[in-house]
Amino acid sequence: MATLLGLALTAWQVFVGAGGGGSDLIGPGEMARFGRAVFELLTPLVLTVAMLFSALFSAAAVSQEKS
């Protein structure tokens, strides 16, 4: 969870500009564009982690049933 937050904050710095030169996001259009970029970045990562953990937990449950 902390990794996803770190990625979102890094995306914010890339999107706004890490220098802090006053290039803040102005208006709902720019915020929506940032939200879309973060969603497109994090969604595949979350789905991949969910698939890996579901396979892991399924294998552990089957292994426990056999013993």
C-alpha cells in the first residue's frame, strides 16, 4: 500500500514538476488528466499483485487441505 502511495506521489511530482516553480495544477481539467494518468499507472500494478496473491493463497489452501 505504501508503494502505491509512493508511486502516486512520484507521479504527482512528475506531472506538476519537481522543481516547484509555481506550475500548480489549475482547473478541474488538469486534475482529471492527472487522475487518469495515476489510474493508468496503478491499475495494472494492482491487478498483477492481486492475481499473484490469489494464486499464492489458493495454492496454500490446497496444500493445507491435503495435509
